[in-house]
Amino acid sequence: MRRTVTAVIVGLALLGGYGAADVLDVAPGIFTLEPEPAAYPVPSATPSPSARLPLPSPAPSGMPVTPAGASAPLPSASGLRTALAPALADADLKGAAVVIRDALTGAHLVDIAADDPRVPASTVKIITALAVQASFPPASTLTTRVVQGDTPDSVVIVAGGDMFLAPDKGDPAAVVGRAGLGELADAVVGSLRARGVSAVTVRVDDSYAPGAQEATGWPASFRATGVVGPVAMLGLATQWAQDGRRGPADPVAEVAATFAARLSERGVVAQPQLRGEQDEHRGEQRAADDQRAPQPAHAGGHALTHG
């Protein structure tokens, strides 16, 4: 019995000594004094920003790759078709048309269904952008004006194609919401008060670019799901159609109602009228201008230009 007790005591002592060595990481084992590692490595904060990775430099010509030159051999039509075969085998590209030409010689290297009529789809945006660039100088602005109507107590918003009007204060540094109805209302109220006008009706002249609100061929689902919005000459920056969010049925009427609200908030009671009739703008007495691009403010008669 004594031997058994002695053996147990010696075993515990040895176990305790080994356990202590394990905890101190002297002997191998599962115990340690080191803190438990995090599930994912957490980088420590540094007082200075880390060095940026070097970015590739463009070729001296400005091209992403060095031009091959007129003396470079043309790729073979058979080689190009072989390279295209896996992609054209994709079921989603069934019936696709392919045209490959040499940029230097204009030689037709591959023509697959090249003469079949196709719907240009989103590539038409490139053509639209080129047309806009060719028609408007780079510094062109979309101007929203307010003029006196056919009576002293009526004002007319003259649309200029800006569908990104801020409903109140604009942001000169923004694209969407750069010009604001709040600033425009400030200028108009100042002009109206100078003439003793305290109540007005608000109408809209959207004859800037007349036309249909929808393009031929648009399915009804486009408007319903926010893929597109109605083509209009005025609109609010907070209401433009986005994928999954439908835009307003009449963006121009929304602008008129919002502008009337801004006038009323500033002490001139305003009521929007339905669009339709065009005002003659007799005298073209301008109450205020609101431009997308910053312009120097100046006053002349009943005119005020601001950005």
C-alpha cells in the first residue's frame, strides 16, 4: 500500500513538473502562456500610410500596348477562328456576329454573319456621346430659367434639359444636383418682392426639345422597373429612375410643384398650374437664371445669373 501511494505521489510530481514545462513552452504539449491567435490575422495600425503598389506606366505613345507597326505579319483567319471557337460555342452567344479587321490595312480577317442586321443595344450610347460632343462645346451648360408670364402674378419655368435639379440647395461640386431650385427661388422671390408681388402661379415651358416621353420599342416593364424614365426636359435629382426604383410619371410637373413649394416657403404664395399651354413670355422679362456651370453673379434690370 505504501509503495502504491509513493508511486502515485511520484507520478503526480512528474506530471506536475512536465505540465509546468509545457505551460512555459519548454516541453511540447497543448498548454502555453502565449495568447490565443485571432481567427484571422489583424494588421496593426501604422502611424504612416503604407507604400502604394507601383502601377504600370502607359507606353510613350499613350496606347495601352505598343503598336505592332505596318510591317508586322497579319494573324491568319484560321488562327483567329480557332481562338474564337470556345467563346462562340457558348450557348449565350448563339448566333453572334463577329467582325475582325486589321487596324492598319483594313483587311477583313474574320466575317461571321457580318451583314446580318443587328440591334445596337447599349453600344448606341457611344454614338450618342459622340453626337453630343460634336453638337455642344465642352463648356456648354443646361440652363433652367424663370421668366414673367403674361401677367405680373405668373412666372414660367423655361426648361433647358436639366433632369438633375436639386429640390432645394444645389451643390456646385456635384453633377447630380448641381443646380438647385432653392437658389433659383431666392432670386425669383427677390425680383417679385421688388415689384410688390406676393402671390404667383407657376407654369412650365418645356418646348426646349419636344418629343415623345418614350422611345419606340420600349416595353412597359422598362418604366415600371426603373430601367428607364420618361424623356423630359426637367427633372429632380432625387427622383431619377434607377434599376429597381421607378421614376415619376411626369418629372416636369414634379419640378413645377417643388419650385412652387420653395417660393411659398420664402413668403411668395405659389400655385403650380398644369402644363400644356405655352406662354408668350411677352417682354421676356427675366426673373432669374439657374445654370449648371458656375457663372459670375451679376444683376441687370430684372436679370440675375448665378451658378
